[in-house]
Amino acid sequence: AARANLTHGLPLKNAEHRAVFRAYVSSRQHLKKGGAIKSYREIGKELSKNHGTIRHWMMKDFPEIAGRMGGIEGFSGEGGLVDLPSGPTGISGEVLQKLAEAQDLFRTMTDPEERGTIVQQAEQMLSDMKASGQWVLPELDF
């Protein structure tokens, strides 16, 4: 419905456009079929917004996704930032990806009780992971 409103009817106010952007990312529409993240230009084209605005909103609302999108200007398809692989791969990469997605969704929640439930569950899960043993913190490489 939001996508239809972008092209038909009255123009959206900036706050409404921002809400559409948040819903777009929260519903994982920012991902291509293979799971790669679309460029800011691709997202901007789909949402009828300038890629610079999309980049700004992504950095403010979904900083983890913005970080994964990279910060080096390059061209891919019609242009935009190149998706840069970073961080762990394999199952640890998948786990970190899911944690980042959970955090992105958490940011869209507005009900304080629901947010509290999520925080409580996350703390319990972290406690359980720590208690399972057989883990060490990775050494930082400066």
C-alpha cells in the first residue's frame, strides 16, 4: 500500500516517506533475492527519494545495515555504493546477521512493554550462551 501511495494520490509528507522507508527496510525489501543489500540508488529509485536521503536515513535508523553497505563510493548497476563483504563468514556470520536483523527490528518497536520483553529475553539468551562455556573473546587487531 505504501509503495502504491508513492506513485498515486497526494504526495507524502517527509515524515510519512520516512515511515515508508522504515517499513521497507523492516520488511526486508532492501535485500535482493540472493540476500545482498540493494544500493542506496536502487532503494531511492524504488521509494522515489534521492539516494543521499536514503543513505542518511539508513545511517540514522539502521546503522548496522548502513555499515554493511560500506562507505566506499563505487558503481554497481545504475550506481550506488558497492556491497562490501565484511566480518565473519559461515555459521558465525549467519548468527551475527540474524542478531543485526533482530536489532534492526527492535528499533522499529514502539511499545515499551514489548521492548522490555525483548530486552529481557535477549539478556537471558546471552546469559545462557555465556554459561554454555567453550568460548573466548577474539583478540582485537589494531
